[in-house]
Amino acid sequence: MLTILGFAMIATFLVLIMMKKMSPIAALVLIPALFCVFVGKGAHLGDYVIDGVTSLAPTAAMLMFAIVYFGLMIDVGLFDPVVRGILRFCKADPMRVVVGTALLAAIVSLDGDGSTTFMITVSALYPLYKRLKMSLVILTGVAAMANGVMNTLPWGGPTARAATALKLDASDIFVPMIPALAVGLVFVIVLSYVLGLRERRRLGTLTLDEVLAEEKETVLVGAGGSASAATGGSGGGTDDETAFQVLDPGRPTLRPRLYWFNALLTATLLTAMSMEWLPIPVLFLLGAALALTVNFPHIPDQKARLAAHADNVLNVSGMVFAAAVFTGVLQGTGMVDSMARWLVDIVPGSMGPHMALVTGVLSLPLTYFMSNDGFYFGVLPVLAEAGAAHGVSPLEMARASLVGQPLHMSSPLVPAVYVLVGMARVEFGDHTRFVVKWAALTCLVILGAGMLFGII
């Protein structure tokens, strides 16, 4: 019964948000609360929610101050050269823009943190997507898939969890998987090329001069007070007008004299994250406070900057705490454990010698419907034990378990995905509808490459 209710709860959530019958925050809170009552444990709902909130509170704090920090860096112009460089490289060609999205997300993912990757990628490319009127779900989908492939780096999380759960060396798991993961990344880039061609056919192309001329015209119209005629209604604050503020050379928040200070501060922050000098939430809290104080020493300016980013902060942190209700109920009621046991039990005995393949396939739905901790510490050891009985090595099982990460990064249980869709102003349901099929295909390509190379 717990298994049925668990799958029913997840299915209900996904259907309602994809059909836009409920907002993600409302669905993440109300649906698990309702199913907690169905399970007969409504009296324990408070305990489950508190446990979930406690576990995700550091993540929410990290995202809150990270959004403030990177928002300030956008305001002061740190990313302006990056955006202009990408604009010149892409030549206002939608195909190049989409391929550039995959490459940028993959490169930035080397820091091992999905939230940071999405913040930097969206900060740099959102204005370009808006100016060219490109589909924003392509931005979120491609960034999520590229980050999902790169998330398998030993310091990214899943590989370390698999190594810990099976008592293996992380390098023994990851290094042999590099060819298969490289194939997966190439597939994401090829897919980006195809999606970009589709956007090019839909939109056509502009020259760089035409794009910059439109940008200048938008700035001038806004400054002249007649923006409503150009942007369709409000004298300012529309998505299209806001989109290219990052390139407006006359905006009052620019701090050109502090450019190298901000660049050094950001580099130091990312280095401290990768070296784990302090917990990530503490690093972003300190970084945001320092950036705000140095760039905007006057208190009214500080309040204005915080107010400007309050919308993103509230949306993302609220989503994380709402997700805490979902994960708390899933884990507290035992639904996750029951679902995992059921999936393991339905594997036919004849598939024993092929447990690595089974693990690779199961990693798609399991890492999507549960956290990485739940899968790697709860399910993988059981699968590995079943595989060992048929002569399948734990190393093969660990490698196969990494296959589902491109899909996992778009799971509603991953806090970073809310940063991605929130900053890109994309509905979570729209992102899900677009990305699931392509991410699942990317996972299967990695699995197929692993089998072809004899890695799995």
C-alpha cells in the first residue's frame, strides 16, 4: 500500500504542475500533506515536515545568499564582458546560442555545485535568450542536462556517495566512466545543435549590429519615458526591458572601478567552495555581505539592491522549504523505502547476471523520484548485493548507478532546479515537460556507451 501511495503521490504532483492546475509550491505542500493523511500518519505530519525543513535549511540559506550575491554581481557589471563575449561568439545565431549554453554550463559545472552553475549560466545567457525571443525552456533544459552529466565528477556528489556506500575508491568508479560520460556530453552538445537549428528556423538570425542596435534603442526608449509603446504597456519593469539591463552601459548600479575587486572576490569565493574552507552557506553569506557593503556603502542603496532581488530569493527559498514537506513525508512515512524495495523485488532472477544494466535503467526513475542520498545509501547497496550473488562487481554497479544523473538534475526534489527555473522565469511544469524525454535519452546514451566500451 505504501508503494502504491508513494507512486500515486509523485504522479499526482507531476500531473498537476505540468497541467498548471497548481503552483509548484502549493503542490509540494498540499499533496504530500493529503497523502500523509491517507497513509494514516497525519498526526506525525508536523514531525515529518520539521525533519525535512531541518535537513534542507542549510541549502535554503545557501541559495538565498547565493542569489543575492550573484544578483549583485550582475548589477555591478561583473558578467557584462561575458555576455558581450558570448553575444559576439554566437553572432545572434540561435543555434550557436544553444550550443554555447551547453558548453558554458558544462564548463562552469567543474566547480561541482549545481546552484552556482545555474546562476552563472542563466545570468550570462538569459538576456540573450530574451532579446532573440528564444524559448527559455531550451535554456533551462540544456543547462540541466549538461550539468547532470558533469555532476558525476568525484567532487560533485553522486560518485562520492556511491564510493562511500559500497566502500570503493571514487577514482576507480569515475576514471573508467570518463569515455561514456564524454559520449553523453557530446550527445548533449549535438542535441543542443539540433534544438538550436529548430530555433533558427523558427526565428531566423540577426547580425550582431542589429541586436546591439535594438538594445540601444530599448535603452533610449526607456530613458525617454515612452517605454510603454515599445514594450507593450508599463513604463518599465517588463521582462524584455529588464532582460538586457545587464548590458545597459548607463545603468546606475555599475561599479567599473570595483570590477577587479568583484572578480577577485568571486574567484576567491569559488575557490573556497571547491577547497571546502567553510560550509557553502557561510561562504555565500559572507560574500553577499561583503559585496553589498563594498559596492553599495550607503544604506538606502543596499536596501534597494536587496529589494530588487527579493522576488527571486522568496521564490527559490520558498520552493526549497515547500520541497522539504514533500521529502519529509516521503521519507517519514516510509514510502521511499517501500518503493525502492518493490522496484528491487520485481527484477526477475534471470536478470541477475545483468544487474549492472538493471541498475543503470533503474537509476533513471529512482534518482528522479528520490534524493541522491536515498538512492545511493538505501537502494544501491541492495542492488549491489544482488549483483554480487551473480558475479557482478561492485565497481560495475557503482558506475551504472551514475547513469541517471542528467535526469536527476531536473527532479522536483533537487533544490538547484528551482534556482534554474526561477532565474530563467520558466514554469517548473513547462521545464519538466520539455526536459524529461531528452534527459532520459541522454541517460540511455551514457548507459549504451558504457556497455559498448565494456565499462558496465
